[in-house]
Amino acid sequence: MKVLDEDTGVTIVENLKPAYSFTKRLKGLMFDKRMQPQSGVHIKPCTSVHTFFMKFPIDIIYVDKEMKVVGLEQSLEPGKIGKRFKNVHSVIELEVGRILDLGITVGQTIKIQQ
């Protein structure tokens, strides 16, 4: 699966892992040694995140039911609790620096492609 900017078609995440079951949502990226380049995790449903038991910082895209970006968090360090945003339905965790590198902004719409 991939994550794309719906307007430009730019690839945000090349290798997206779904985390839709309770077990996969609970585990997320915990205990992984690092995040692979161009990879990410889509956690759904999910309204907030934490980085307990993680070994590396991550960027987080918070989206609503229509996949519109409603919040962003850059470089959330291990052992922290993420911000809270209104209308969040799911989150995409991705490698640190990706939000800044791609200029992802609140209000843009993304899509997940199989």
C-alpha cells in the first residue's frame, strides 16, 4: 500500500503497513529497531499516539474520515505522548523528517492506494 497526496500524486509513503486490528494497533512500531525509508504505519481507528517502548522518533499525520490532514506532529521522540487534534479518525506514522521534506500541511487530502 502507498500514501499519496491526492492533488499532486506525490508519494508520501511507498510501503504502508495497515494496523487495523487491536493487536496491530497496540503494537504499532513498538520494539522495532528503526523505521525503513519510505515506510509507514496506518493506524485505524486511532485518535492519538504514544512512542513508549520505541527506539526512534517519528513524524505523525493525523487525518479525519475523509483523509484530510487535521494535524501534524514532527519528530515525536521515544517515550512521549502525541498531541490531540479534533476530528481525528486515523494516523499515519512515518519516518522522521518526511513531513518537512514533502511540505505536508494541514488541510491537504491524502489517499491510500493498494
